[in-house]
Amino acid sequence: MKQGFLHTLSRSQFQELLKAFAPTAAEPVPFDQAHQRVLAEGLLSPEDLPAGRRSAMDGYALAARDAFGASESNPAYLECLAEIEVNRAPDFALEPGTCAWIPTGGFLPQGADSVVMVEYTQEMGAGTIEVRQSLAPGENVMEQGEDAASGEPALSAGSRLRTQEIGLLAALGIGSVRVHRRPRVGIISTGDELVAVDAKPQLGQIRDVNSYTVACLAEEAGGVARRFGIVGDDLDGLVAVLQTALADSDLVLLSGGSSKGTRDMTIAAIEALPDMEILAHGVSISPGKPTILARVGDKPVVGLPGQVGSAQVVMTVLGQPFIRHLAGARQAFEEILRPLRRARLARNLASRQGREDFVRVRLEPAAGGLPLAQPVMGKSGLLRTLLQSHGLLVIPAESEGFQQGDEVDVWVL
């Protein structure tokens, strides 16, 4: 079987096809095991956080009106009634002209609406406090319910539970959450030239690299990777392994070998399965044009290039965002959320219009300015270009390239 690209799409068109696949189902997990998972449903706060007005600073709780106009040259003088303890709510109220010492995190007494930092005060003796700063109501105060209000949304569905969100769950006493199941990613390497990592390659053979690097990238994106081994250029064997992988996976990634007919065999293997559809056969990016997207039932199958550099670039550009999407992330494909580094291009870089180029670059320090983005040129089958790179520079499809000295954004790897 021999065929060319069936339908080469732009990256944005390819991503729209990926977005059509539904995220994984929800499952309950203890909150302390939910780090980097994605909420499947929104959460309402069970209580106010903070439970009352708390101080954001060490200082003195007071009514802002009692320090109105206070300054270094015109201080206000207040009487300190008490020292508030951080672990208990005060059982007294402030009268006009009074204040109370309060530590960071302490609850404000009745009659207080602000806190003056200790740096702007002076103890004058006999309980008198000199205040040398004017305040506004609410200054240096964490208001009741400012982090989360009882009965109001605390976190929305699709939120990735970073360290910050785990902290909020702990503060609210939410011990269990429903999150999307981590996508199970099946990985198959194909090609007669591939041998196992522990084998000694003969001339014409290479060790299987992509099974391991693709698995690492899938795990980085939140997936659970499982390698299904190497399949030679055998259609029946590939169909059998593909069926096994689909039965146990939410996404199957096929890494094609470098032999001439491997892409055709990947298409043929997919076409041999029931309820399948080839959605895209080619995407206008470089490297990575041979990328395939298919649907078998409701499960996606992605055919990656066999060259190690191309496979890793496609996984970074398309594969990892897709896995995050399957894991429930609402903004998985938003480039604004990518880690970017502003740099200055070290030399002219030409590009052919009509495709997006993803150029590997090395970041080098530059005196008194932005780092230099030094293109790392080389063939897509070489690991060297990946080892020496810190990121990817994207040249848009409508551009003929960039000039030396241009400011560019680098996708940090």
C-alpha cells in the first residue's frame, strides 16, 4: 500500500480535532493525592476563609479614624489595651483612641478595622503608642471570607490542582475531591530496524529510543504511560498489538520507524480496525509533517514520526497539550500558559512559508540584556540537537524567518 498525505492541516486545525475528544471520567481521590490533577466538578466553599478579620502584619489593631492624618511630623497617640494572641479570638472591643498589639494572623477585636505596621509605631511608655502613619479602613487586614466565602465557588471544574490549590483545600478542610482520571497512554514503536535497548544493534539496526522518550513526555503531561514494545513491519502483528493497546488505553501513540513504508503500514493497521476514521494525515509543521490522527471508536490514535527529534518536537507541540486536555485541563492548548523566555536571536534564521518551523535553540547569557537564542541546527534523527537545546523557537507559517537581533519568545523545554 502506498499513499501520500491525505489531508495536511495547520496546527490550529489539528488542535481543533484533538479538542473534540472527551476528557477522561472522574474519580474521587484524597486531596493530598490530587496534586497536578484536574478537578472534574466545581467546589463550593464549606466555610468562610478566613473565618474572621485577621491581621496581615505584626503591629497594632485600631480604628483607621483614630490615625487619620498621622505622619512622622504629626503622629497620633493611642492607648494599648491588650496583646492579642494568635491562637484565640479577642474577647474585648476597642474604644475610640485605643489599640491592641496584634501578631500576623491574629483576629481583630471589635472596633478595629485596620492594622498599623509595627515599623510605623513607637512605644512611649505607660501603655501609650505613637502612630506615625495614616491608614485606610481594611489596610493590612485579611477580610472575613476574602479567600473563600461560605457557599460560594472556591474552585471551578477544569482547575489544575497546583500547590496553591492543594493549600486552599487543606485550609478549607476538604479531604476528598473528584478529579479526572489520569489518561492511560499506550505507546507502540514500529519498524524492522528497531531493537531493544539491551540488544547490540547490527548495521542497519538502531535501539528503540522513542518508546522511552515519548513515555517520559506523556508522564510529564499527566498521563500514565505503558509501552507495548516493538512491532516490526508486519501488518497483522501491528493490528494485533494496536487492538491490545486500545483496549487498555485512552490514547495510543504509534511511533513509526524510519523505513519507507512504515507510515503506510500504520494507516493500513488503523484501517483494519472496526469503527475507525482517519482524521488527519499530515500537519504543516516542521519537524513533524507526517503526524497522523485517527479515531477508533471513541479513542484517539496518533501516529508520530519515527525520527527521535521529530517525535519529541511533535509530542511537545501537540502530544503533551492533548494529554493535558484528556486529563481535563480546560486551557490545555493555550500558548499563553506555556513557559516562555524572551530572548534575542543570535543569527539570521530563514524559513519556508506555508508551514510552522519549530527550531531548537540554546540560550546563552548576554551582557546587560536578553539572553541570546542560538539555533541548534542538525538532522531530525540526531539526539545531539535535543541535548544541546533549551527550548523551541516558533517561526509562523506566514513568515520567511527572523533576523539576527530580533526579540523572540522561546518555548522552554
